[in-house]
Amino acid sequence: MIFKILHVILLASVKYFFTLPYAMIVGLNYQQALISVLIGGIGGFLFFYYLSASIIKFLEYAKPKICLLIPQFLELKFHVFFQRMTVKKPVRIFSKKSRFLVKVKTTYGFWGIIIATPFLLTIPVGAFLASRYYAKRPQTVPFMIISIISWAGLLSGIVHIFPKIFF
């Protein structure tokens, strides 16, 4: 039973939306499933939010240092290569997912990321976007936790109203 709960927690930390019905199908009772999903969703968001924040800070810090480590003969080749690249503008290839992420950020902004993370986006992607664009807002983490709890309540209501769909 412990392995089922741990599995549900790990799954909820990555893909939140489908985890509650999955936990019920695996054989957890309602309280165990709901608590496992909430722990996994909130814990996964906090883990990925602070991990992505530290990775972003590290890359901003390390980028000049890494550029200094490039040997002189390679630096000249990279400079020539990038000059050729700037003459011809490369065609950007957008996938459906990247277009969707840009649309969510530009159209809906902060609230779009908060609301869409547990439902449409995955927890790691939503945590990265929140950390990247809205880390300076002090209410980012509490609002995301409220969103995760709200989606759990909505999903548990759907599971109770339509139990034959999931079982």
C-alpha cells in the first residue's frame, strides 16, 4: 500500500490532472487518494519551482564564466558563425506546445499560468514558467497552491458525480 501511495505522489508531482482517477483505479480509498494527490501536486510544484529558480540563477551567473573558458581560436570561429547566422535570419519552428505556452503567457499572463498549470500544463512546466516570469511576485507560490487544491476539489467532485466514468 505504501508503494501505491508513493507512486501516486510521484505521479501527481509531474502530471496532476489524471492522478486522482488513477489513484482510485489503483485501489486507494478516497482519503488516501486525495491526500496523496495533494501532497504530490504541492510538493512537486515547490520542488520544481525552487529548482528552476536556482537553475536560472546559476545559468545567469555561469554564462559569462563559461564564455571566458572558450579558447581563443574557437571564439573566433563562433564569432564568424554567429555573424553568418545574423545575416540570414533562421526560420523559427514553433510547435503546438510552444505556441500554446506563448499564448497562455501573453494572453492570460499570471492568472493563466496559475489556473492552467494543474489542468492543461504539467506541474514542472507551470513551475518553470511561474519561476521564470513571476518569481518577484510574493503571491505566486500561495496562489499556485490554492489552484492545486481547487483543482483537486473539482476533480474529486467530478469523480463523485460520475463514478462510472472512472471505474
